[in-house]
Amino acid sequence: VSFFAGNADDPFFLDDTGANRLVASSIKNPGHPDFSLLGERKGRDTYAGFNTLITALDIPVALLKGSGNIIGINAVTQRQQDQHIERGHVTGSGAFVNVDRQGNPLVNNGLIPAGRKDQYNGASTQDDADGLFRADLITDLNNFGTDAAHQKLILAQVQENGDILRIDLAVPNSGPGGGNNVDGGFPNPKNGFKLGGRRLQDDVVDIVFSGLHNGIPTTDFVDVNQVPFRNAFPFVQHPIQPFPPGNEVDDQTRQ
């Protein structure tokens, strides 16, 4: 087992503003969102040039799998229930509680309404499977104009068995940067909707919004990270460094 924690180039790539405008359009015009808003700015990567804190684990498959090939991953952020802040120092007490969670991409950010996010973040994947947020998901899917067939696919993946990112270890993964083969990665039409997890290079924003758009290809034109991923663990690129003084202005395109 290997562990990494530290500063690195932010590996997420998308036009965050375009995505937010599309989500807002689905709320403003239920059933008739303007999907062109996602790519209206023609490829501005909101996260280009930024660094972030990364925590990564490299775990042998044999330590994770049981008798089958499918494993599930659900990431939560917790803090102690009571927080006391004094002169910049934080002291916690009480039980640890969930304050954020992530399973499948864009479920929390794109499909859970703002008024329910705190409850969603504090809930469990069992709550998902019990239907606690099913009505909210269906409402937002209807807002996006997603047809019955695609709603069925999406709900089966993100709600009926909990919002858990699933990986079928029999799905092939190969190529540089942690893997980029077409028949692997996040479920999409090109790989036959196989459960290939989520790799750094998977353009999950385009995949998810295309699914919401009933399979019609939909893109923000941000197709890759601004710097290539590395070929060894932890795969994320070294931190972006500031330009030397007086050399050139920062020309990264962001919000």
C-alpha cells in the first residue's frame, strides 16, 4: 500500500461557469434547458493553473475484492460535531459527522437541489437506496428534459443501490496517465456503459451532461487537463509554479 498527501496540480478539468449556467437554465426553464450554455465559452478550463491538496491511496486489488469483481467506493468528509475557533485555531469535540460526500460525479453538484444539499451530505448511501432523495432526483432529471429511458439508467446507477462509484475489476484499463483506453473508465456509450470507475482522464462532465441530454453529445470543449498526467502513482502532475517575476502575465483562462 502506498500513500500520498500533498500539493499538486488540480486534476479536474471543466468549464465550471458553463456547467453552472446549464444547471441554472434547467431550474429557470424546467424541461427546456439550454444545453448550449455548457460549451458557450468554447473551452475555458476553470481549474487550469490552480493547485489543490491531494490525498491518494495505491491499494493492491487483492486487498479490496471479495469473490466478485465489482467493488464500490464512497468518499465522505467528516468533522467533529462541535467546532470552537479562537485566533485561527480550531478545536473539535463530539461525534464525527459527515459534511460532504461524493460518489458518482455531478450527482451532488448537479442533481441534488440547493435546499437539500446539507441533508444529502449528512445522509448515507443506504438513505439513497431507501429513496430519501429519489423524488428530488426525478424532479431535476425532468428539469433537464431527460427522457424515461435515460432516467432509468441514471437512477439505477446513482440511487437505487446508493450513490456509490462502482468499479468492475474485469473492465480493462491501460494507457498513459493512469489509463485512457476507450473501452475502460466511467460508464459511457463508447465502453458499453461498463463500470470502469472514474479515471483522471475521463471527461465525466461531457459524459454526464450527454446522458442528461438523452445521449446527444454535449460538451464544454474542455477535453483534457492543461498538463498531462504522470504515468506513475499518484498520477497527478506536480504543482503549478508561478511565473518568474516580469517574465509574462498569467494567461490562464478561468471563470
